[in-house]
Amino acid sequence: MRIYKTASSIVVLSALAVDAFAPLARSTNHKIDSIQQRLTTTKPLAAFINTNEMSPRNLPPLEEWSTNAGIQKVEGLELYTEDGLDWQYITTADIPQGTTIMFIPAGVCLSSSAIEAELNAASNGGLAAAVDQLGRIGGQNSIADFYLFVKLLVEYEQQENSPFAPWLDSLPRLYYNSVSMTEFCYECLPPLVFSLSRLERVKFDNFLDVLKKVDVVSDYSKSNTEVLKWAFNSVYTRAYADKDGQGSDVTVTPVGDMFNHGTETDIEVYFDEGKNAMVYTTRDVPANSPLRISYGCPTNPSFLFARYGFL
């Protein structure tokens, strides 16, 4: 999701500075040691978080995790699914325009600048070398996303010990976008969709190429295409960029990433000066309605198909 608009008048949920996610200290010695101990393993990891595309998403633990993490939601905001695969937020109560319906503390948000500092503190230069190579092969505009990609791999390797584990386990495994296509699928695409899909695939291939230099990810993860596709798709289908209060950061907002796309939208995401994320309504939303956000221009369905796998 790439969002560009700015909040105007919003009703804030709470003025409290939530610090419930304190265990997420960005750089601690024990965390660096834990990362370094995993680097050379080529053995499969315990499958607490199974990235196989046929594995079900695990949503029940997400509610308790989000509460403990300091994420606040208005009454009536509920996760809903019709098929057990696609989950989205709906409201069971009327919500006026300009209401902040969700608050995600900065300590929970995964911002590329904070992740860059955290991972570089754990790296012995391999991450910087990978980023330098990514820039030299034409991936300069993807560097922020690359930091998030590496971060998800690091958290995946911690499995149930990751402070993000319940959220990671709630993410989709099955995608129909360009990175998940076979060569036969590409041959069936119209020219514009083919071109855009190939661009997305090149980003993924570039990430895999430079990932070889990264010294905070194990050899097992580097060679596991299933895990790599899951991490890449999780970043590129769930990140926000270029929001006020966020600067040039690209940010993933756990739980705040569970809103579906709509041509007619009901919500937007705003980052305050402290980089807390707030989701607010842009119009009156009646009870029993989905809450939709824009993933991209609806007049360019080819992009939506290439990145997200739908038209």
C-alpha cells in the first residue's frame, strides 16, 4: 500500500503515550548475539510460523497481542472473513467522519529508518555492502523496502520468540501477484501487465541477489524461496510510504495493515511527529460496513494486479 494524502481534522483516540511494547528495544546486546548465533545454520527452523502457501493464517492470537502491544481501536471494529483466507476490518457501529479508529504506537510500527539503525547495529558490514550493491544495480528506490524485507526474515528466524510472532503468523501465505507467478503465467499476461509484473519480479530477484551479502540472516533463510517470497510479498503489499510525519520512511503498521482496498475509500493512515500511526475515517461509515483504503489508483488495474494479485 502506498498512501500519499494528509490527515486534516481527526478525533484522536487517546493522548496517552503508549509504551506497552517496551520489549521491542531496537538494539540490545542479547538480541545482536541471538542474531549472530543463527547466521550459519542451514537446518530448517521450527515451523511455529509456517510460510507454506497452503498453511492457514492464524488470527485468534492477534487480538490479545495487539492489546498488549498498546494498539487501540474504537468499539465495533472487528476482523471479518468470508473464506478464511481474506480478512478485513468492518465496523458494527456507525462511525462519524474524522474519527481516529485505530492507534498504533511508534514502537510497534516497522519504519525503515529505525530498522536500518537496528540491523546495522547487529551487522558486521554485510548489510551495508548489500545495500550498496542494491543501489549500484538500479535498486536505489527499493532500499527502504529492502530493510523491511531483511527485518521480516530476522523476525521469522526467531519464530515464537519474536515479539512480532502473532502478527507474523496472521499474515497471508497465498498470493496471486507477479512474484508468485510461474513462467507460464507470465506468457498469458497482456503486454502492460506483463511489463509491470516483470518490474516487480526484478525487484525480488535483486533482493535475492544482494541478500547473499547480508550477515544478519541465516543461510537457511537465504536459500528458502518460499520464505523469501513470503517476506517480500508481506512488505510490498502492506507498507505505507511518504506520509506526513514519516519523512522518507516506508512503514509497515501491524494490525493497521488489515484494511482491504476499495475504489471508494473510507479511511486513511496518518503518522504524527512521533511516528505513531493513526487510522481515521474520511467519511461517515454506517454500521456493518467494511472499512476500505486505497492501495493505488483504480484507473491503473494493471499495477494492482502486478503487486497485489487482483484487479
